[in-house]
Amino acid sequence: MTIRRRVPIRLVALALASVLVPAAAVAGPAQFVIVNINAPGVGFNDPTPAAPVGGNTGTTLGEQRLIAFQHAAAIWSARLDSAVPIRIRAQFTALAPNVLGSAGPTQVFRDFTNAPLAGTWYHVALANKLAGVDLSPATDDINANFSTNFNFYLGLDNNHGALNDLVAVLLHEFAHGLGFSQTASLATGALLGGFPDHYNTKLLDTTLGLHWPQMTNAQRLESATRFGRVVFDGVGVTAAVPVVLSLGSPTVDVNSPASIAGGYQFGTAAFGPRIGDPSVTANIVEAVDAVEGGVIGATPTDGCSAFTNAAAIAGQIALIERGQCGFAVKARNATQAGAAAVIIYNNNTAANANAAPPGMAGDGINDAFVTVPTVSLRRADALAIVAQLGGGVNADIGIDLAVRAGADALGRARVYAPFPVAGGSSISHYDTVASRNLLMEPAINPDLTHNVKAPFDMTWELLHDVGWTFPDADGDTFPDDEDCNAASDVRPTIILNGRDTGVPNRGLGAGCTMTDTLVALKAASGPNHGDFVSAVAHVTNQWKAAGLITGAQKAAIQVTAAKWR
Amino acid sequence: MTRQRVLAALAAVVVAIVAIAGPAGAAAPKKFKATRAFVVDRQSGTLRMPTPAEVDAVVTTLTALGQQPAERLTSTPAANGAVGMDLAGGFAGVLLARPNDDGSWETRCVFTVEEGAEFLGLVEDVQ
């Protein structure tokens, strides 16, 4: 019998993580209802024949669309619980060119029975789940519209090639509808109707040290563009960060003086070495060059000709103003002056003064002469640096190997907060610097999996933090899809074949209890009672050695097991 | 594509948008114009500039689906002291795509007309 070799190895591992079995709180997978509002012959009802693709067995275009919807809903259903069905009002219809589709909550509710936070909006599907009743039975919870004009990949296997994977798109948009979005205005900073929501209560501005509901409208507006300094500080997401995000965050960090220290939003160059190749720590020095005669607008800080302060630039980070010549020309001049890295910041034109740090294209001529990393900054950030240059400004440009890409230095997940603000998608997504790529970044990246939780993703963790719970049939706090036994015997004492041993039935980690283990041994040993008794002896010896049971309790279990024929 | 077919297609888009948006009441959307090619022509498969009508359709769609100004939304009492707010079809993430040179697509989930316009290279037509 293999049982004598195999079972004890497993139990050693289980015994290492002993937890008490909690009181049961039975919950079940949320039921998603796709409410097909398409007319006959179109959208979900399109009869155009289609060959099955990637596990999608539909034989018409309409069937395949519906199956993809149901598949995405099923992925969420397996990971969220609710006693109230989640109704998605859905259609495929002719949308404008390049509009793939949309989904979002139809309503929000606050101050309902069982609301975790008073005076706080919750998306309706979440509010229903928390309330335990349908707060708006006549209304669907999520509104979804997708385009008939766009050629989605309709397979279920994520093998989408160059096409856009409909399942990944749906997982993303459904998550917005389930609660992955905030409702404060990014035009005025005002809270919706004067109340915060389930999401923005966990948005922490690390510069101000305030959560969004604690801020004034003006502070929220400013916070929304504080790149890298707005984090979602829910405990589940924070716990997932080290499991999901990789170490090594590209960064432009001012080290000193303290008044301007911190990370800055930056753009990258299409020429020269990548940021981090090598990482540079040096002082920032403003480049000075001759004002080119006959060039309107030429300045001594535009870096368009040889630097006159090359000795001061050598080995340092050259700071250059945008304009008058190409980015690569400036970076080449800085390289020639011996700079270790280059910062080019937006100049004071109508188009650039308040613009995001630009992505910097090369010119095909000067690119090859640039041998140091080059980044760009927005103008306001650079002027703050310029104002401190008299006292010395020290900065890092490179890869911070101590920080995870997509998290801050304290390991909290960054949300998308670019400058200038990106309408509603700022804040309601994870930061685009995240690595690995996350489902809830603003873009649907082609390397996404269909997994929505750690170690692949952190969407589920955020939804959990805002109030969703997971299907947990046995109430042992282990989600069913992670539970080594989703139907554990969680009775307080070990009961074998109706005989109560009186021994506390402890959890062994991973969602299994002692009783589960003994029952599994019985099943594995089949009719061979001797094997079963022997395996029980082995296991209970290990439990005793691990301090989980006493000698008397071990004996009680073994005696009871011996009677189980 | 004939002019009639183009008009018919655009009419279908407008009908769909009206159906999505439900009752209107919003101010007329800003006028935008395109600065880059982002439409893949369905007949030729080539990349081309959007027509003014297509730009209008994009803007109208984004206006209908995206985040609604909060001042248009009103809260209403619900059972047991709860308060609800109908989001008027808005507050949805809208997924846009623009083609890359290699035939792949870059996507962006936006919530407002302005974000979508920036992504697709539309600028306000002030004339």
C-alpha cells in the first residue's frame, strides 16, 4: 500500500500550520445572471455560423459571445459569494469605431442594513451582497454593452494571439461593475453626493498621510495626479503585493533635500540605454549652453549646443529644458559633457507647461551617441528641483531593487495617478508600472491570464477588501477554490463513524481538519483495516510530536479508529 | 462602402447609443476632430483617418457610456433607511482600442470623453 509512504508526508506539512477551526459562516458562490437584451437575430442572438474556438463550443457568433460572457461570469462566481443574484444587463450592439465595450454599476447605495461603513456608497451588487437582499429588485446591477463591430477572440483558453481577448476584457469590466472603481469627481474633487465610497475610503495619499474621505475637494484633485503616491491600503491587497509584484521598480527619486524628496512621474526615451542600465545616484546639475544666435526662443538651459559647464556636469545628472531642438540632441550633448544621466523637463509653452512627462522619440542621427539613461519630467516637478539646486539636489535614476514594481516603498499597491489627470480612469485602476501586468491596469495587456487573484493578480484581493467575501461552503475561512477540503468536517471534536473521541478537532492549515485527515485515511485504506489503524497511529504520533494533541488524546483517537470497521 | 451603407451604419450606431443611454437631458457634447488615423477600414483593411461622422459617433458613445456629471444624479430613499442613487447609465469603464503598426491593438479603459479623446488623438474642434 502506498498509503504508509504518502500520507504521513502530507500530514507533516499540514501539521506545520495549525489553526483553530472557526465558527461556520456558510456562504456560496454568487449567481451571475446574464440578461440578454438583444433582439432576435443580433448580438447574442446572431445566427451567423461560427467554428468552435479555444474551448468555446458555440456554433453561432451569438452563442459564442454568450458563452464567453458566461465563462467570465463563472470565473467571478467561483470567487465571490452572494445570496443575491448579480444581474448583468448585456448586449452586443453597433458601437462607434474603436469602442470595444463598457460595463459599470447601474446604481450605488449607502446606509443599508449591514452596511460596513455608514454614510458610504457601495456599488449595487456589493450592497446587495452585504445587505443580503436585493435593494433594487426591478433594476439590473451591471450594465454591459459590447461592440458587434470589433473582432474579439471568443475562445476561453486565452490563446488570443493579436486579437483582443473578450474574456479578459469582460473580467476587467465586470470588476469595475462589482466595485473596482471610485465615484468622487476627478473634475472637482467632490465626493458623490457628498459621501465617500467603499473604494476611496481605502485610498491613501502617502504625501498627505490622509485617506480620500479625509481630504478637501482641492486636496483630492491634487492627490489624483500625485504619481506613485496614492496607494490602496486594504489588508488583502497589501498582503498580495509581495506574492504578485516583482522586485525592481523603475524610479526617478529625489533623495535630498527632504522638502522635495520622493518619487517623480517620468517619461522614457526611445534612444540610449534603458533606465537602470546602469542605475545612477548623483547630484542634479542644470546644464548651461550658449544661446544659439538666430534661434527664436533659444535659452541657456535648452541643451541644444555644447555645454559651457561641462566640468560641473561630469558624473552628475544633467537637467535640461525641452524645446528648440530634439531630445536626442540634448541627450547627446549631455553625454559629451560626461553626464551620468539626463533629465529633460517640459518647457513653458501652452502645450507643454502642464503636460505629462513626454515619451521621447529619437531622430535616427544623434541616438547612437547617447550612452546614458535619459528620462523626462513634468515642468512643475522640475521647477521644484531647480528651486533647490543652490543647496544641492541628489537623486536616483534607475531600478530600485528594494521596491516592487507597482508598489510603494512600504509595499502598498499604487493606483494609477498620472499627471495630468486621466478623467475617471485615474485612481480606479492599478498603476501602469506594475510588473507583472495586472488585470485592472488601464490597458488590457496581452499577457494577462484569466486568474484574478494572487499569485497572478490582485483584483480579487481588492474586491475582498471592499466587502466581497469568497465562497466558503464549510465556513473555515479558506476560499473553496483554495480549500484542501471545501466541505470540511468542522465539528468541534473529532467524531469517527459516530463515535466522539472528545478530542478537539483542530484545523491543520490549507482548510483541512484533523477529522478530514482521518476520514481521508479511512477512504484511502479501503477494506484493509490494519492499514488504516497503522496510518492513524503514524499520523497521531506526528500530531503529538508537533504538540497538537496530548498522549491521552492520541490514545483516544487510536482507540476510536480501531473500532471503525 | 457606398455612401448609403455608411449612413445606414452610422444610423445604427446612433440608434444603439440612444438605446444605451436612455433618456437624454445632457448638454450637447463638445465637437472634436481627429489628428491621427485610428480606423481600420472594413473594406480595405487599411488604416485611415476617421470621418467627422465617425468622430462624432465616438464622442457620443463615450458621452453616453462614461462617467456622468454628479450634479445630474440624485439620490433617492430606499427601504429600511437606505439611500440609493441611479448612475444614469454612466460610471462605466469604456474600453477603447487603437491599432499598432504591427497589426496588434493597444487598449485603454477610460471613463470620460476627454480621456478617450486623448487616447484616440481627438482634439476639440473650436471652429
